[in-house]
Amino acid sequence: MKIADKTLLEVALPPFVQKEDARLLLAVKLFETGRLSFGQAAEMARMSKRGFLDTLGEMGVPVASYPEAGLAAELDW
């Protein structure tokens, strides 16, 4: 996703929800579900990749996912 490829989405947020928080949560969820790459999600959240990585860790969202069989094979070497 490049900046020029953006699509405008307007959402009415309750007054107690900051738009920066909503943007971050949307970026995290889209990354978590595989709809955005890590870099795309960091860009959407308007964060550095390092900052986004730290935020994912704080939120308990894994950055990498291994299928169970693949992880078992990695650990069984």
C-alpha cells in the first residue's frame, strides 16, 4: 500500500475515542488478520516499524506466526 493508493474511509467515532487510537487499532487488526503486511500496518498507524513492533508486543499480538507442525520441527532440531 502506497500513500497514493489510499482509500478514504469516514467513520463517526464517539467523542471519547481519539482518531489516532482508532487508526492504530484498525492497523493492528488488519495486520493480525493478514490483510496488511507489517510495513503497511505501521504506515497506516503512522508509526515507525520499531514503534509498531513495540506496540504489537504490548498488545500481545504476535509478529510472526508458525504453523504448529513447522514450529515443532524448528524446536526439534
